[in-house]
Amino acid sequence: MGLLLREEDVERVIDMDAVIGAVRAAMIEFGEGVAQNQPRRRVYPPGGVLNVMFASHPGCGHYGLKTYSIGGGRARFLVILYSIEGDRPGSVEALIEANLLGAYRTGAATGVAAAALAPPGPVEVALIGTGFQARTQALALSRAIPVTKFRVFSRNADHKDAFVQEVAERLKVPAAAAETAEEAVRGAPVVVCMTNSATPVIEAGWVEKGALVVGAGINLPSKAELPPDLVNACEAVVVDQLESAKLESGDLLNAEASGGFDWEQVQELGAVLAGKAPGRRSPGGTVLFESHGLALWDVAAGALVLKRAREARLGQVVDLFGDHV
């Protein structure tokens, strides 16, 4: 018997601190070679896109997949969890509507990366983008590192002002709207780009030495939030998964095409967390984290939500199928 969890069920039990912990544990397990992750694959039916990605996370007792369709102006996210342990290994444990879950796990990954790679001490954060995903970026960063202020820029002035007010009220962290992306970025020790722009939204000359830059909005090779000269100037480039980055990172693929980037310099976040890669090398070196999104995060966050939903007696029990040979 599995559990069907709707968005409202997820919203009742999800918690950023817990998701950060779950994603961090999953990435350490990935860095140690225990967890597995397969990059996103896409097909293009008429008028839409179907995305599928899957992973195994023994530490949380589950493996599974996330699939999402894009069509008719909407995206529909579903996480499916299978059991590793118990009296019915391989059985479907949960079907989870995963729009909110996805936003939380993406934000949590940025939080995990920032805790490992950001300059030490209290920091101001430049946040470029004010969409749905930007909210959980701000939430996770406020929980993972000592943020003293958010500097926010969006091309939509109304969205920007509303976002600043929401962040300040909800997170109890000062926030200010910047007139330009350059104003937001200059002097900020942490810079996070969460946009769907096809072209770079910041310039290399705006980023101070020693900063952490996060590119988290794009997972298509045809788009890039960051310019090649910024990527090429970084002392360390960290990705969520090398295999995924080579397929999806427009930022890094453009830098490679420019002739100034070598994939041999790339580290995986899991390896950094597991102590197998150095991460930040010096206080004055700029560090880039490229976040494209792993199914492993969905499995980790989904397992957490499933456990809490069971404890709270939420969701709908469904009998999908028995154990047939």
C-alpha cells in the first residue's frame, strides 16, 4: 500500500532545516559512492516536454524518480518512492505531488553548498531573480549561513518590491531592492542567480574576489546565466553532478567553447562534503557552484516528507498493485 500526498499535505509537513539536513546527508552518501543518481532525460511530445530523473539513496531507505511534464503553460511534478527495506522491498511507498517539494530541495542544495563554500562570517547575499524558486533560495540561505542582508534584483519592479517585503517579513532578515543587477552584486560575498534567462544576467567585473557565485536557475545547455569570463576566473568550480553538468550546464559549456575552461578542474559537491575534494582553496579565490537539480535530492526530501506525513496521518492510502511475478 502506498501513500498519495498532495501539495497541501507536503506544505503541512515540510521544513527547510530538515530538508537541508536530508539533502546534505544524500550528497555525502553520493560523494562516498553509495548513493546513485541518473541525470535528467527529456522527450518532446507535440506541444510539450516530459522530463524523467531517478536515483537510489540507501541511507533514507528509498529509491525513486521524479517526472514532470510541461505543456499548456503548466508544469506538473510527481515524485515516486520505492522501498529498499521492509517486508516488501521494491514496493511503491509514495506518490508525491512535488512542485513545493522541488522548490525546497533546490533551495536546500544551495544552502548546503553555501555552508561548505561561502566565505566565513556574516555575509550579504545578492539574489538575482524573484520567482517561485527564489523564495526557497532565500529561505535556505537564511537557515544555512549568517545572512545579514539580501540585495534583490529583478527586471520586474513590482515583483522585486513585493519579494523584498516578503523576505524581510517572513525571514526577519533585512532586504533591499537594487535598481540594477550590478548594484546588487558589487561587494556581495554571496551571489545567487535564479532566473530563466537565456543570456548572462551578471558580469564578471561586478563579482568581488573571494565570493561564492551560485548558478541555480538553468538546466538547459542552450541557456546561460553566467558569462564565460566569470566561469574562467573562478578558482574552484563545483557542480552537483559532473555527468549532469556536461549535459545541462550552459554556463560551463559556453565557457568550454570560449577556450578558457577545463572540465578537469570541476569538483562535485558530494566529494567536497565527503572530504574527497578541497572545495574552496583560498580566501581570495572566487568559487562557483552550478546547481542543475538531482533526483537524489527529490528522493531525500520525499522520504522526509513521507515519514512526517505518516506520523501526522496525512495523505490517501492507495493500493496500486500487488507483488506479481
